[in-house]
Amino acid sequence: MKLIKISATPLYWTATLQSRFQTHKKIPILLYHKITDVSEGIDAFWNVSPGLFSEQIEFLLENGFQVISLQSFYDTSQFKNNLPRSTVILTFDDGYANFYTNVYPVLCKYRLPATVFLTVQYTGTNSFYEWDRPLIAKKKEFEKEFRPLSWNQINEMKESGLITFGSHSMSHPHLGRLPDDKIVYELRESKRILEERLEQPILFFSYPGGSYAYGDVNKNTRRHLVECGYKLACTSRTGRNRISDDILSLKRIGISRHDDIPLFRAKLTGGCDWMGWAQFAFQKTFANVW
Ligand SMILES: [Zn+2]
């Protein structure tokens, strides 16, 4: 991590230079999970503190980035519209209640759009994700931070017009490891329930796990997505997207608690796009661990 931090500025300059010669614009879709001060737990790497999150948003606004919605990206891809030069998209996986407490007020303050992907079986319940349970068992005070969003919170945010909701499946499985009928259930049932609760079409999906190496994203899951009526889907593969890229397997840039402004800036400009390959090789090697 230290090495990447030190190389953040050279990565940024190299990427900036490279982008001068690129004819196609590449759009970063940022991937956040928990926005919390909790720095413990097996996935704490992905916990971004509310302070750092606000700093990142202020950086975007002060440096001329335009935060657009996934819907705008989708419309642009369909109608071949033009996007402003520095655009960025905000997405949040897993539907934690800390989005409502720590992110939504910041987005409201600056009127910025974002998409939250909900795992329906957890939404509106007091259940915790499997990976959060060991820490919660030790420290009950973290329950509040790791709870899923309630339907009331979701409906309130939907009414604001800023927040879009998508499906992150019913139970957060690695889809590629399921038989076809279970994949269809995860896709169709989550869509049905969300549409009923939110009274609007649910067209966007985020693959749980989102990895090619683990088989979460493959031709079969993609085919089922189309058949179930999804129009756009996000993976966890690191990288930015051209407007002409496959709309059902978009890359994203995972934001971690170590992403201070120099590293954040490098990621936005493509300085860390190479990580997609490193990530694939790592996951392929340790595929059986998760
Ligand atoms: Zn997830």
C-alpha cells in the first residue's frame, strides 16, 4: 500500500499524459461499500471514513469533475450523446444504512446523484452480512453502522430524485456457482420486490462479488440478466469505461480507506487501471479462498 501511495503522483502524471493521446473518453464509475469510521473487520480495507469521503467529493467539485448518474451514462450509451470531459459516477454496493447517515447528507448538500445496489434479502431487516458477523459478535456497538438500509430510508432517498436504486441480488451469492434456476431467482425476484416496493422499474444490477476470476461475471449470468430485463450491470473489475463498452459488464474503481487525495486523483485519471489485470491474477490464484 505504501508503495502505491508513493507512486500516486507519477501514476497521475503518466495517466494524464496518456489521456492526451486517447481519442475515446473513459469514464470512472467509483465503487464504495461502507462509509464508516470503523477500521476493523475482514473487509475494513473498503471502509471509507465519512471525513475522507467528504474530502473526495470536495476534490471532485473543486477540480471541475461533473458527477453524473448511471442513468445519464446509460442514456448516453444508447443515444450516443456527448458527455462533459471530466465526468464521474458514484455507486455504493450492499445497501448499508451508513449510506443514509454518512453519504446522503453530503450528496444532498451538493445535489449530486448516486446509485445504491441493494441485496434484497437483507434490506429492511436487522440481519447482517456474513462477513460482518464475527466483528459484530465481538463489538455490539458496530451493529448500528453495519445494519442494512430500511425501506423508509430508501423511499425517502428515492423521493429526493438524487438516489437511484439497483439490484445486488437476493442473497449476495457468487452467481456463477449457482445452477441456472437459482441465478434466475436471484435476478428476477430481487427485481420484482424492488419494483413493488419502490414503484419504479429496476434496470440496473451489480454482480455480487463482481469478479471474472470467481465466475461472478460470465456469458451465462449476462444472458440471464438480459432475459430478466436488466439494462445495465456493474462488475468489480478495476478500470474506467468507454461509452461504447459492454453496458452489462461495466468496470468500476474500488475506493478504499487508503485513498487519500493523490491516490484518488490517480485512480480517477486512469493511473490505476492496470490494477484490473493484477486483481484478476490475484483472484485467479486465490479463487478457492473466498
Ligand atoms: Zn456486494
